[in-house]
Amino acid sequence: MSERTLQDPVGAPVAGESRAQVLDVLRASPEGLGVREIAERTGLHANTARFHLDTLVKEGLAERGTEGGGRPGRPRAVYRAVASRMPAGRRSYRLLARMLTGLVTEALPQPAQSAVAAGEAWGRYLADTPPPSRRVGHDEAVRRLTRVLTDVGFAPGSVQERPDPVIPLHHCPFREIAAEHREVVCSLHLGLMRGVLKEVRAPVSVDRLEPFVEPSLCLARLTRAQDEQAAGTV
């Protein structure tokens, strides 16, 4: 296996447009910002913003601290960008991902089922949860799902109706790993989408994910709830 496939590129840009946007906001505010402020300035859900912030901290691009000033109550967590610097060495996250997915495949009796469950948990976390009194329709549910998929990096296309909805995914952010461990990685993605729709109480669910129908295309096939199908509504 070559060095190119084992190690991530030196000085690789921040993955994903949304994460780069979060970093830009931090760099423009040296005093530090809380999660809600960052979510408001980027238009992201607070949980999605927190996810990107935690990733930036792990990557050494941001730091987390507490706000001073003697305010009453629990100190608020704030984030600041770290001054740009060249990394001390190469990163090997791709190799780590290969090792961990291989471990999951070998160690768990039902790796695909476990990956779906883990994906659902993350999908629920990343979803923009509506208030209990609000009923989310089909179109809004698909928009919420598409927003999460975009934030993660899947580059979803416009929904196609034939007759059940299909979301084309034009980019897999974990393509190299999925090619070797499709059972685990694609199941994780399927669970992620199901978790988002469950969290928003959507009248639609993801029936299945068809990976790599073309080299850069996967299809997420959705199924409408039975009561909505009978009513013929969208």
C-alpha cells in the first residue's frame, strides 16, 4: 500500500463547506464565540455547529475555553480559532478509519446492524429537532435531511419522484473506506439518514441505500408513510 493511500495530504483544507464556514467565523471573532452565536452566524443547527467545532478542536484549528467576566451561573464555553501553523507531521486518519472499520467488521457478530444503530444515533444528534407541537410534512422533512447530508459532505442532488422519492448523493466523503468496507460504512450512512428522519418525526423513511450505482453516485430510496400514501399528499 502506497504512502498516498495511508496518509492524508499535508496541510489539507478543512473538510466540508460548513466546517470551513465555522472556522471563518471563529477567525473573524478573536474574542471567542459560543455555540449559539456560531449557529446564528452560519445558519447551522446548534448541534451541527457543535459537531464541527469539536472536530476543529481535535484537528488543532480551534480551542475551547470558558468565558470570564464574573457572570452568575455556569461559565459558558467559547471557541477561538488557533493561529494558522504548519502541522508537525503527516496525518493518517484514512489509515485509522480503515483499521477501525476492519475491527468492527471482524469483532462484531452483526457489523451492518450495529453500524445502522450507530448511524441512527448520530442522525438524531445532528437533526434540527422540531418542537413537539409541530407536524413536519414530507417536503420539509426531506429538506432537513438534505441539509444534514450537505453538512456532512454528501453533495445531495434534487429529489426525484419515481414514484417514491429518491435522493441522489453525488459525493461520498468516505469513498475510499466504503470501497473496502461497504457493509459497515454504507450501513452507517443508512442509519444516519434514518436517524435524522426519525428525530424530526417525518412521514417518510429511508428504505434502502444503493451505493455506487455509478462511480460518484449513490441513491437513497425513501418510502412514504402509509397514511400519507393513502391521502395522496406530499
